[in-house]
Amino acid sequence: REYDPKMDGNAEAHLIKLACSEPPEGHARWTLHLLADELVTLDEIDFESISHETVRQRLKKRPQTASL
């Protein structure tokens, strides 16, 4: 099966920038769920929701986010 990608290059770049930033108040670090929710809130993606698994797969591709 073929799937349309949920994130384009701009959304992925924003995800990486967000993951490397300070976590929201009340949290010690970003979680995959927090990142997914924040992307939807900021209208960085064209979908009403995005799964934490999509976020995990995108971050896994990037060595600079491996320690997150």
C-alpha cells in the first residue's frame, strides 16, 4: 500500500527545532505525545492529529535528536 506522507520537510524541520527546545512548563522533557500535540496546535501539519509513532519515526532518522 502507498501512503501520503503526513509531514513535509517544513513540518519535519519544525519538529526537530521543537524537540531541541525547552520542554513546556511542568515537564522535564519533551515526550512523543507532547511533540505530536504541539505540532497540531501550531498548525505545522495539515491533519487534525498526528500519531506519536510518526513523530518517533521522523526523529529516529535524525542523529542530532537521538538523545531526546
